[in-house]
Amino acid sequence: MREKLIVARKRKRYTQEKVAELTKMKREKYAKIELGLIEKVSFVDAYNISKVLEVNAEDIFLPFDVL
């Protein structure tokens, strides 16, 4: 998950701060998701991140990565 998330964010040329702002979460939380410190991401967060990065959630978050 981690590598795909970073690649998708960089492809959009977004900072972690920008993704956090657009998904309405704290930057610290987004950074922890990206670093793999949060192993299970909520369905809502996975959905919001995938929409902001314009990717399919399934392409970034495997089924066991989402609550």
C-alpha cells in the first residue's frame, strides 16, 4: 500500500499536506497512513484518498488494509 500511495500522490504533484487538506484529515494522520504506521485504513478514508488522487481504491488499498 505504502509505495502505491506515495507514487499516486507524487503523480498528482501533491504534498502530504495537500492530500490531507483535500481529504479533510490531519496531515499527521495521512503521513502515518503513507508510512504504514496505520495498518488498517477506514473505508471512508480509503475512499476519500482514492478520489483525491484519482485512482481506484482497490489499486492502492488491498482488501485487508481497509476496515
